Amino acid sequence: MHKQKYFSQINIPAHDATGEGVVVELYLKVIMNRKLSFNSKGNIASALKNNFQHVIKVMSDIRDEWKILDCSNYILECSNEKFIVRDSKSSSLALSILILNIYREMNGKKQIDGLTGSGILRIDGSFQSANHEAKKHLAVIKKMGPNGNFIMPSECGHLHELESLMNLN
């Protein structure tokens, strides 16, 4: 039996110990199967793994169509080893974009490039603002230039809104 495989990438905005914005690239490989599993490669990917699991759980709990996300092997990878992650909650919005891009591809739609964000995902699917969003936004602009689109909870307050926003492209 051939298992479907999907790949995606996202720039995760964060901040360093001084509060300055930084951006790290995170890669996701998804192998569709009937068993949910999570793996990671690299210190940053390992630090984001629990938050990634949280996003998958919230998504599959709030929408029936997203339950398919509970049937995959997820592998997060990040080769950047320059930073130590102390708090990964604000990566929730970017991780949601990453997962929605995979979901789009599963459904025959094109992934949306250059989209990222910062925000904390609550169990009801809403996003809460995170620290240093303005500095993270500047870091995204610096790294991605005019092709980068940065989303904050003030612009997109829920997973359903995020999906609708992504479907406009």
C-alpha cells in the first residue's frame, strides 16, 4: 500500500534573549497512515514538537474535516542550532499555517508561500497575542522581503478565519 507524503516549510518568527526578532526555517514532512506520531530533528524542532501536537489536537477537535490530521506521521526538522527555545506557544499561529498548507495540498489545493504569523492557539481555536509581535514582524520583512505576509491575532482571531484567509489565495 502506497502512503501519501506531503512536505511544507514555514518561517517561524521568534525573538532572542534581548527581545530582537529572529526568523528560523522549519520543515514538515507528513506521511499519511492510520497512526498518529510525532518526530523531530534538531533542537528547535524538538522544542516546538509539543506545541505542534497541541495545534493538531485543537484542529482535529474543532472541525470534523480536520480529523484526518490525526492519521499521520509528522516529522519536524530545523537545522538552525543557534537558538535555545524557552517558550514555543507563540509559534502556534505559524504552525497552524504550516498544517493548513498540508491540509490544502491533501485536498488538491496549492500551498500558500510566504505566509507566517505569531500568536498563541487556545483550545477553542482562537488566537491570543504574543510578546514582541512588532519585532517579529520586522524580522519577517527583513528575511522574506515583499513576499512575506505576517499575520497577528488582531487580524485573524481564529483557525476558521485563518483557513478563510488562506482560501482567498
